Amino acid sequence: MDRDGFRAFLADRGLTDDQVDASLDIAKQFETYLREEVPGTRSESATADAVNGFSQRMIESGSNTWDNYIALIRYGRFLGNDVVYVAALELIDGAEALDTLHARLADEIGEVKRDAVFAGIDLPPLGTSNAGKPKLLETVMSRLQASVDPDTCLRILGGGLRYLEDGWYLDAKTKYEEAGGIDPYLEQKAAAFIAELEQHRDKETLYFNQRINSDVIDYVRQHPEIASGVRQGNVLFEAKIPHQAIEYLNASDPGDKAYHYCHCPWVKESLREGVSPIPATFCNCSAAFHKKPYEVIFGRALRADVVQSILAGDPWCRFAIHLPEDVV
């Protein structure tokens, strides 16, 4: 392990001495895990299975904290091992969703009904492999839909299950105000997104979790609902870029395309076997994710509808965000 190199890497990112030391300790623990459980494997070539195994060890020891996963993510980046980086990132991405639903149901339908929905289900600890999440969600969603009327279910999920701070979107609010209206803002947003993807392609770096090539950029250009959104009156239609866009574009089987398109860590692995048993209603959580920037921009709660979704058998996930009536 290159302790001095990793220390300098962390220091360059403004971490305190205590944070650097803690991150070095996690990297050392990961190296120890590889040596003990995957002998002969260098960290530079470690696999996602190794990351998942190490995560399970952290869970068992009680060291599965958010900061420790961030340290592992940074170690993957330092190593130049995209597999470690992505695998560690995806262990915490959206991990809060089921906990959020558990807490929200107590407020919405009462603790007694909430406890019935979650009967026999332990909330998975941080770092749980995504492979085990769909079965839990399938059970919870089945019970939830049997316990409440459709409108209540939509309202609960439509509030979003991700932890999203308003502060993360203040830059979008500033850019909207500087643009002077929704249409110029969308034009600038599309141009900025394409430029960002081009930079990742040219520098061979990751956009969130994936490599980008020219085919992906062409695909985004051809689909303005992905690039920025398309406004029709006061309704803005947005769609997601595929979670693994290169694989999505290269796939011919509809099931494979669905798997590579889906972003949701609670759903994605259920698509490996074909049609997912998880109801498409759950995608209202994703609609809430898409409307969040505009709620910050306009300073008010907005409505967002799922127009199409992978879980419903559609070719992509598309949302309608209802902007204020007086939007210009």
C-alpha cells in the first residue's frame, strides 16, 4: 500500500489530519481483507465481489459508516481502479430509501400499520449488497399497496425517499436566474451537460459511475429530454440517461437494455431475470428526484408524474414535472 501517495491524495482534497488517518486505516483494512480472503489479488485489480466482501466485514464489525465508505471510494479513485470506486459508490447510493420509507409511513399511516408493512423485515445496514435489496422492496411494496389506497401510496412515494439537501441545488437556482427564463436555462443546461460528457470522454474519467464515449454523447444529443428536458407549456418532460449507457446502447435484448438503463439500487438487480416483480409505482420516488432542482429554483413544492418507466415495461424512464403556471 502506498500510504504516502494516498495521504497526499487525501490532503489535496482538503481532508483534516484525522480524516486522512481514518481513511488510511480503511485502505489498510481493505488491503488486509484482500490478502486474507483473495490471496494474490492486488488492490489495483480488486473486483466488485471483493468490495462487497469487505463491506460485509465492515457490517459485521460495526465499522460500516458513511465516512468509511467514502474513504473506500476515494481509495478506489486513488488506485485508478474504477471497479472498486463504482462498487463502493453503489453500496451507499440511495441506501437511505427504505429507512426513509419506514420513517415516513409512521407519520402517514401510523406506527401500527407501518409495523405491519415491515413485519419480519430488518432494515438493511449501510453497505448491504444491492443484490439483496429488491426482494425486501418487493415485500414492502406488496404490503404497502395492500394497506393504503393508490393516491396515498403515490403521495408517500412522490415525496421522494432520497436525502436531498436544498443547498445542493442552489447553483441551479443561480443559473436559472442568470438565464432569465426557463427556455434559455434549458438551452444552457443542455450545452453544459454535453460539455461535461465530452470532458469525461476526452479525459477518460467517469460520469458518476460510467465511462462515456461518442455514441453516448450522440444519444444524449438526440434525446433533449435527457440533455435538459423539453418544456410543453408549464410541463417539463425529463428522462434519465441510462445508468450504463455504453452497455445499454450495445444491447439488443430488451431485458438487457432495461437492466442497463435502470439507476435504482433497490430495483436494478431484479431486472437481471427479466420482468421485475417490483410495482412501477415505486418509480414515483425517482420522479421526486427529478423535480427537486425545480422546487429549489421556484421555492415551492411541485408535482411530478411518472410518464414511462422501465418497471412498467417502457423503454426508458420519463417524468412530467409541473412547473408554476406563470413560468416564463
